[in-house]
Amino acid sequence: MAKRFCCPECFDDRGLHDQLFPTLDPGHGTCDFCGTTDTQLIEPEKLADYFELLVNVYEPSEDGKSLVEWMKEDWLLFSHQRMDIAHAKELLGEILNDGEIVRRSFAPSVSYISEGLAQWDKLRDEMMYANRWFLDVAIDGERLKQLLDMLIAPPLPLQWYRARIRTDDEVFPIERMGAPPRRRSSNGRANPAGIPYLYLGSLPETAVAEIRPHTGEVACVAEFTIPNIKAVDLRNPRKLVSPFILSESSAIGQLRADLPFLERLGEELTRPVQPSGAAIDYIPSQYLCEFIKKSGFDGVVYRSSVSDGINLALFNPEQADGGNVTLYNVTKVSVAVGSA
């Protein structure tokens, strides 16, 4: 049988794509497994050592699932549209040189547990309803910093947008489209009152949606250019982390256990909040962003709860350069409802 080659797109993993494949003397061409053209190619067995570390996180179990199913679920591997379960098993079998192991059932090892999520829930409750500044509950800050370092955002767009509703037929100049003055800075999703951050959307529509306009209103939308910044990306932690950058199965197992905690942190920044409850409900996400800022990051990227775009909370508004201001008519506002 002719030798077959795989590519980074088969796995759709940042660590494999950016760090490992370039070190494995890849060729170039069309992938034999997912069909991607003009891509890096290696023999599957070159990945054996890395996948064996990952496999060691799971244990045989009659009531479990296949390794491919766990890898898809836990790490979002094999997410290329052509890598269904059957094709992924075929590739994993070649990587491990074992066509039988991919047919067996496994479950995650019970050796790895995480206190992060439980501690966050306790901390969240205390700072919202018991103590604000001197907290009894402690979270493992060193571990949280390690996890955040795995969530560094990929290169971000240079162009971002901020919107304000026009009042009295006035078009706001760019000088009034930035972050508010400190004394007028109210509680935001990322910032406490009095500490202004600059909230930006990746598209004009995103920026307008974030200010919850009404049909018929006119929004002033300002362009801002930001430099290359170091930001935490909390949109999809499970996709962003890579088990393949870790050199021990124990570290991979602990990362897997901590993933629900990271997902909860991302949810904190997209949780819908009523304006009347913002002073209390924003406290957990403000705490998180303060921790991110103190850890040496310039901002945090998070999903929008009201649009399909990306949001950025920039901790130092002076890093953004203002540009043109454009008017947009709000012609339609959509509302979706569900059972309470």
C-alpha cells in the first residue's frame, strides 16, 4: 500500500499546526486524509509519541466511548468537515500503528480532578453577596495564570468599532467616542465603576448591537485601530488549548479536568445581565478581568451575547487610535425568547 500523509487541518489543533508540524520536517502537497491542498504533510506515525501521551489520559471501560469520540468531545480534534468518526479512527489507527485500539471503549481517568470550578462558584457567591474586598475563599491564582497563558488570542484585527446612540441630532466627534471619563465610567462587564476600559466590536453591527438600540434610532460608530496586543481569548477555551504542547500525560489530564472551569470563565463575560442588576451581577467578570490585567495582558476577547461578532475589552483605552465616525440607521432589532 502506498504511504499516506496527514496534515494539520485533519486535527484543527493550534499546537499541532503552529508548533509541532513545523518541527517534523514536513513535506508539502495535498492531504490523503482530509483533502486539504497546499498544506504541510507528514507521515502519521511521526505523531505517535504525542498521541500516546494523550491516550494515557483515558482508561479502558466497557461503558465508555472510542478514543476518537473523546478526542472530538474533549479537545475538538478531528473537526475538519471530512474527518467523521470513521475517517478519524482510520487516521488515529495509523498514528498509533494499532487498528484495534481505536475500536475499543475508554473513559477519562479518574486520577485527574479540578477544584477550579467549585472554588470559582464559592468565590463568585462570596464577592457578590458576602465580602467584596477581603475574601475568605481563595482561588489558585498560579494555576489560573498558567491556564490563561494557554488562551493567548491569535493575531487580532487591527480595525475595531465603538458605537453610541446619537442624541439631539448631534454627531459625536471622535474625541467623544472613546472610553468615558473616570468619574462617569459606570459598572461594565469588564470594568468596575470609575475604571474605564474601551469596549470594541469587530464589526460595526457588533458595536451597535452591544448598546441595545431601538428601531429608528441612529448610532454613531467610530473606527479604532489597535496595535499588536497580548489578549486572553475566552470565546472557546476548549478549542484554543492544545494538549500537544504538554510533555506529560499528567499535565494533559489536569488540563482536561480544568477545561470546564475555563469555559465557565468565558460564560461570565457573555452572561446576559439586566441594567438594574449590573452593579452586582458584573462583579465576577470584573474580578476576572482585573486578574487578567494584573497577569500582564492588555485585554480580553469574548463572545457577544447579542450578535455574531467578537468583542474586545481593552484595559488601556489610550492604546487605541480613533478614526472616522459614521452614522448607522437602526432598521431592525431582533428578539428571541425561550422558556424561563
